Amino acid sequence: MFENVRTNIIAAGILLSLAGIAPAQAQQQIRIVGSSTVFPFATAVAERFGRNTDFRTPIVESTGSGGGLKLFCSGIGQNTPDITNSSRRIKQSEVDLCEKNGVDGIIELKIGFDGIVLGNSLEAPAADFTRREIFLALARDIPTEDGSIIANPFSNWSDINPALPDIAIEVMGPPPTSGTRDAFVELVMEEGCKSFEWVRELGKNDKQAYQALCQTIREDGAYVEAGENDNLIVQKLVANPDAYGIFGFSFLDSNTDLIKGNSISGVLPEFENIASGDYPVSRSLYVYVKRAHLDLVPGIREFLAEFTSENTWGPDGYLADKGLIPMPDDDRDLWAARARNLELLQFGQDQDR
């Protein structure tokens, strides 16, 4: 009996010792979550950082922008990520969630640009779309020129414009938790919706009705949520040449042997066109860091320095080879300085500067 008690005390002591060690071990490695679009860029930086420094290679997970920010804003400490990536800027509601959970110091870093592509198989014919046509293909309800709203009647692309392919509308795209989905809704769906003059007035007078009309994607099978894995969309496009997919330029750039991007208003989704601003569907990419973790997890400052090195995010950097569209020189200098100075997010500041 006494031996059993002694054994149990020893076992309990070992468990307590391990419990004390585990947090210290957990803090030795940077944990990064977030955007599937930024994932390949963050992974490349993490691998280079792990090889070239004495710090451990950061763990990078693809959770989607919304999912990553939710985890990031869940609190401070070892069970929460240190950094999150996002293919859109953080929302006020997410800033509020962070503050509610004690994450009151957020360092913001814009890392470059990306384009959103409507792509398909190399075997399929190329097409040129307008944002209005894409909206009319994918919206649940559509406006008419006389000021009414009707359920989407279109089943084929050619129903919208005879010049478009005479095939069923089938588009695979990201779920609501994705920053790509948010950006697509803002840059394509809303812009297409606002091409109807009376809808612009609706946006001024009834924001709720405007959002319901312009932001709601149909759920009758024409739009298929394909999860956060853009590689899965690529595989499905290869298997089905009649389908289109929505994803970031970096995935197109990595799979040009399998898929192609279609032009929007006559402009192809190419590196130079996105960098110049000529391609109409481009967005900024971001990294967010918890100030409270700077002294808890070794290497965060150094990781930011690696990310903002000209050899990393510059025009001739290794991220450009992976499809990241660099910011202009002055903007890179500005954001690199913000990273060095660990400047905190000022929500509402001009995000393009």
C-alpha cells in the first residue's frame, strides 16, 4: 500500500515537472496561421529563416484568413498563434475581438500584392469576362435595368453574353472564411453589381439591402465551395475543362502547366499587369504579429527582418519567384521601417501607405 502511494507521488511529481517544462518548450517555435494565399510565401520565408539562423523553423498552417484571425484574436499565450497571415486587411470586428481577449497590441505588415484569377484548364478555350458578367453568373439575385430584383435566371455563360462559352456556369471557389472570398466579393461581385446605376443609389440609402443584393452568392450548384485548399481547385479544373476556379495569382503561377487565367476586361492576370495596377482584380496581402509575444517566443523580430529583406520581398527576391507581386520601392521602405520599429496597427489609417 505504502509502495503504491510512493509510486503515485513519484508519478505525480514527474507529471508536474513535465507540465512545467512543456510551456517553455512550446515557446521555442514561432507558430503562424492564416491565409492559404499567403501560405506559400510564409512557408518559404520560414524555411529560409530556419536554415539561415539559430532559431527553429516556424510552424505555418493554412487556416484561411478569417479562421487565422479568429485564432490569432482568441487570446495571449502558448495556446494561441504568434502571427497570422491574411489576404485582406483585418476588419474592425476582428480588432474588437482581439481587444476583448487581451490582444491589444497588433503589429501590421503589408507584404505585397496578389491578383484574384478566374482560371480553367489549358484544354478549355480562353474567355474574356467583365466583372458585371461574373456577378450576373454567380449572384443569388440580380438587378434589372428597370430597378427591380429577380432570382438569377442564368444557367449558361452564353445566357449572359452570347460571346461567352455556351457551357453551364460552374465555378469552384473559396468558402466564407477565406480572405480570397472576401476580396472576390468586394472586388468582383460588388463592382459588377454597381454597374447598374440604381444599385449605387441603393448603396447610399439602404446598406443592408445593397449588401444582400451585391454580396450574396447563389447556392444552386453554380458556385461550389472547394475549401481552403487551392491545390484541390487546380486538380478539379484539370478533371473538368468546363469548370472555372477562383484563386490567387500565385497558384496560377505555380501551375501554368495545368491551368490558365482568363482576362478581365481585356487584361490578363500576369505579373506585370498586377504590379502596374492594370489588372482590375488585385488585393494587398498582410501579416499580423502579437506585440505581447515578442518577448515570449524567440525569433519573431528576426523573422520580420527576414520577411522584409530585399532578398525576400523585393523585385528580385525569392518570393517574387513564387508569385508575390512586390510593392513599389517607397512602400517597401515604409513597411520595412514599420516592421523594424514594431509599429502597432492604427485601424483606419490609409492601408495603401
